[in-house]
Amino acid sequence: ISPEKKKLFLFLLVVPSSHLFPSTDSSRTSKIRSTTMSMSRRGMLSFFAILSVLLQCTNSLTSSPTAIINPSKVKQVSSKPRAFVYEGFLTELECDHMVSLAKASLKRSAVADNDSGESKFSEVRTSSGTFIPKAKDPIVSGIEDKISTWTFLPKENGEDMQVLRYEHGQKYDAHFDYFHDKVNIVRGGHRIATVLMYLSNVTRGGETVFPNAEIPSRRELTENKDDLSDCAKKGIAVKPRKGDALLFFNLHPDAIPDPLSLHGGCPVIEGEKWSATKWIHVDSFDKIVTPGGNCTDMNESCERWAVLGECTKNPEYMVGTAELPGYCRRSCKAC
């Protein structure tokens, strides 16, 4: 094991997560805990969150050739919500390739209904877009690998990337990326993180803004605030620059949805904006959810654990709920 890896794991062992993240207010928990993760999953989530923060303060994590991330290019732009910008995350070639793939199949963008979970058109979101399959070609696959390496989250937990085009006046009003309905959450659970990649420069407007960001943690990425549109001045704002990527977390480290992650895409005032969005879920998004209630075992050890009584000892992980199925439903005879 390399010296860099040893330092990282020693750091994780000795530094409490409370030193890296503010504690969560216990008063805002009970109503949404039932639709989030089990304690086992919360532990994994905290681990991933700690690693993500380390990206912006560690010079080298590994000497492996697959480690294509340069942490020195990552800067934290907010702690509440937790948001980071990677300057030059995508190459010029990658940006142009994604735009080229999307141009032929753009359609009017939709939003998810808060009650039914079904897609619908709304003036809240006026862009056009299309989804690019994860294994579309080697360039797309390479971007998928890069996202997984940066976030420390499995590729299978992510949706296909959505490429979006915003023309003059088009925007996406402030919204949350975690779900309010019980339909979308069944497949992969909440969206834990969002990676927003800018595929073009925008002359004016088109910023990503977090209107609920706490004032003490607000930092502008631009030295001159006059460069920002009026929309962007309402919170912390990230200007779209070709190749840059914005990573922010929609959940707290304990898996509770973070209301400070409210964000929007400001109207394009001059120019055209192209971006690619990667939504990453708590659980695998690639799992097939069957009409019968996803009656499968997701771990090869499920039968042995069931014999040892884990179905009753650890029901959240083994069985789960209707909103968030567990990993060993078949062995626990829950379906």
C-alpha cells in the first residue's frame, strides 16, 4: 500500500466525523427518517462524505493509474450546503463530444411531480435535454469513471448523464434534487449527490445559485460580483465555465435531506449554456425494481445472515421498507 493511502486511512481512523461536519439539528428528523437509509447505509454515507471533503485538502491520494483526479483543482465553495468546484474536470474534447452526442435528440425538459412522481412539463424548467447512456462510447465511459473516482460513489448508483441546453432566457427555478414522492425513491433511494458539469462558457447569466446557503459560508467564485446576474446575487453562485464541474450533496452525512441544497439555474442573458448533470443515489440505480416489490437478495451472504437471525436483529438493512427495500428480502421471506 502506498504511503499516501496509509496517510488517508490513518486520518479516517483517528479523526471523528464531528470534526469535519457540523452536527445535524435533531429537531428536523422524524418525518423523513422513515424514507431514508438504515443505520448501516448511514455509516457508509458518512464514510463517502468524509472522503469527498478530503479531496479538496489532500495533494495525492494514490499512485494508481486510474486515479485521474487532481485534488489541487478542487475548491470548497460552501459548507452549508456542502459544495465543491473542480476546475477543468472535463477536457475540451469531452465537453464538445457530449454536446455533439446530445444535439440530435434534444427534447423539452420535464420535472418530477411531487405527489405522483411522474414527469411533467413546467415553466419552472424551460431547457431542452437528453440522456446519454453510461456505456455509450469510450469517452462517455471515461467521464463516468472520472465522476466515480472523484465522488467515491459507485457508478451503478448514478443515473445516465443528462445533457441540457439553455438558450436565451431559459432557466431552471430553485428546486431540490432529493425526492418528495414515494415513486422515485424506490429506485436507488434519495439522490445523495449531484455533479453538474459545464460544457460551454456563457457570456452572461446561467449561473448555478444556492439561495438558501448559510451566509457565513457563502463564497463567490468570481472576484468581481458585478460579473454575476441579479439572480445569482441572491445566494452563493457558481459561474458556468467550460470544463468545470460542481459537486454538491443533497443529503446530510446522516442521510437526512438538506434543505440548504435548494438550487437553481439562472436565466441565460447572453450566449448559450450547455451542461451535463449526473444524479447519484444512495443505493444502486441500476437494480431492476419488479412489480412484486423487488423480491431479490442483493448480497451473496444473505442466506447465511438470515440463518443467523439477522432478519430480526437488523431489519432495516435486511428487509427495509416499502419506500426503501432492504438487501435480503428473499432470504428473510419478506416477499
